[in-house]
Amino acid sequence: MLKQLTAILNYYKPLALWSFLVTIAITVINPGLILALCTKLFLVFLLWIMLSDRTLRQRLKFYKISGVSYFKFFSIIFLLDSLITSVFISLIKGFI
């Protein structure tokens, strides 16, 4: 299980910067937690659609992580991203 989580986190590293930029943009527009989490869910859904396409999956260098289903992969990415977003927005709301 730890090996799978490490593999998922290694894949999430390049996406983390883009996710954080989206979080900052959402915070500037409207720092609502529900809006941010819905946007993140939409982005995970778009990632799933992109990885469903075989040629795009190869260009993104996404290879099936051994023992990790797509559902588990996207669930962990969404939960991790939601946690980071929630903490960031909560901290920002404390200063606004």
C-alpha cells in the first residue's frame, strides 16, 4: 500500500503546481470552499478524460501504476488536492 501511495504522489508532484495556481485563482475570484472543491472535482474529471485517450496518455507519460486502479488513483489525487485546497482557503479566510 505504501508503495502505491508513493507512486501516486510521484505522479501528483508535477500536477501540484498547476493545482495550486488554480487554487490561488479561485481564492482571488471567490474564496468559497464549495466552489473550490467543485472546481477541483471537475479538474480531476478532465484528467480522467485525458487519460482515457490512449495517445494523450502516452504523451502525458502516464503508465498504469502497478496494483493501482484508476478509481483509487483519482480518488487519492482528489482527496489530497481537496485537503491542500481546504487548508489553504481556511488560512486565507483567516487573514481576509
